[in-house]
Amino acid sequence: MSSLIQIVMLILDVVWFIVIVHVILSWLINFQVLSLRQPLVAQFWDGLNRVLEPLYGRIRRVLPDMGGIDLAPLVLLVGIYALRIIIINNAPMLIGAV
């Protein structure tokens, strides 16, 4: 059971990292440091959007319209952090149950 908890934590860490990269890349694109005309940037941006849009879409349906401010990444990061806390605090109980 300990291995399963570590794998879940690893997956949460990877998702956390991908969301952070997506946020930073969106800032770089919006401030015109990077351009979507560059094929590598465009492919990377499209790939990140394809991976994260299913998660963001569910969150955006619940959030009210904020007038151009997208809080979905922030809500996702808070959710991942909360899930990590829940798993860490309940890990001894889950491991002891086996």
C-alpha cells in the first residue's frame, strides 16, 4: 500500500509541475516573450492545452465568469495541494489497514 501512495503522490507532483509550466508559458506568450508562430512553442503550447483542458474545463464550469481572468489553474493547484495533505495525513491509517 505504501508503494501505491508513493505512486499517487508522484502523479500529483507531475500534474503540479505541468500546471506550473503551463501558467509560466501562458505568461511568456501573453507578454510576447515567446511567439506561437514558432513551431516548437506552438506544439508545446498545444500539447499542454490538450493535457490540461479536461481538468480546466470541469473547474471552469463550476467557477463564475471572472471577466477574462482564468482561475482554473489556481483552483487546480489548490486542489492538488489539498489532496496531497489528505493523502499524507491518512497514509498511516491506509498502510495500517492492510
